[in-house]
Amino acid sequence: SQQGEEDPQALSIQEGENATMNCSYKTSINNLQWYRQNSGRGLVHLILIRSNEREKHSGRLRVTLDTSKKSSSLLITASRAADTASYFCATASYNNNDMRFGAGTRLTVKP
Amino acid sequence: DAGVTQSPTHLIKTRGQQVTLRCSPKSGHDTVSWYQQALGQGPQFIFQYYEEEERQRGNFPDRFSGHQFPNYSSELNVNALLLGDSALYLCASSEATNEKLFFGSGTQLSVL
């Protein structure tokens, strides 16, 4: 079963705008990760945030984590057409050895 | 340094047949996880292998089985294929459990 739920399911923006995607989860976590997938191929790891962290940056990416609300957000600043992809959050719990993925947000960045 | 490699890239089978998918993890990784991804959905965890043992299993029937070899490569076997088994099968490796996953490009399985 899937742990995370991304919101929105789809997002369409213009190049240069910021894109924000949200993820909610159900159980306590060890860490939360965001992945990107182009055209239904392999996923690429973007960023990992641990349960004791609140915010993390990597280039144009900013991730926040609110463990009290069991939610995370991924912000992509100054988006580019090449950012068009599906974005997934995945959670790792203390009790399981598997990463659980949400259904993803499909981002379209128009040039 | 090669990343995660999967073979074959595409496969077409008919209902009732059996299939074997293969995965070589990234160099230095000893943990291999398999995921099934239906069109428009997120990856669903099938199972994870570590030290040649199945360490964790998701909500998949016994028709799905696997193996890990001493060189850490892995196989996913699916018996008695159903139409609903049509999906992208992804292999991921990691240095340790619950850490950053490195994915292969996947095997697209079509069951007719």
C-alpha cells in the first residue's frame, strides 16, 4: 500500500515560475525523500530530509518537513521546461525496510 | 562506475507464462529492492533482498518471487502471469536500508 499522497495530482506552470508540491503521509517516519521520473523510466533521487530536520535546500530545490502534520513540501524555484516530469515523495519508517511511494505529481513547465 | 542495470528493457508475454527479470545493483550496494509501477501510479514495493535473503515483502502474492546472488545481483520471477501484471518493474539498490535509492531504467512488461 502507498504511504504518501502528493497534491496536486497535476500542475502546469510557465517557465520561470515556482512550483510547489505537497506530500502527506500516515505513519511515523525515519526520513522522507523526493524523486523525479521522466517519461515512465527510472526514478532519480532529488533530496532526503530526516525526521529531525525541518528544511533542506539543494540548488533550486527546497524541501520542508512538518512531522506534527505529517506533511512535506517540495518547492522548485525558477522552473525550466526541463523540469517537466513526475515527482514522488517516498517515506522510510523505523519499523520497515522499504520505501513507500505516493502516486506522484505530474509537473508540466511550458516554455 | 555503472549504475543500476536492468534487463530486458521490454518484454511481451501471454497469460499463464512465467517471466524472469534481472538487476545488477550499483557498485558497492548490497541491498536490492523491486517495485511495480502501473501506468499513472507510484511505485509499489514488492520485496527487498539483503545478504541473499528476502528481508521485507510488500503486499504481493506468492507468484512473485526473487533471488539475490553472492555478487548482489538479483532476479524477480513472476509465475502464472495475469493481465494485471502488465507494468513497469523497477529495481533499486542502496548502500543501506531506507537510504537513498538508485533506480534502474526498468523493464516494461506487457501481458497479452
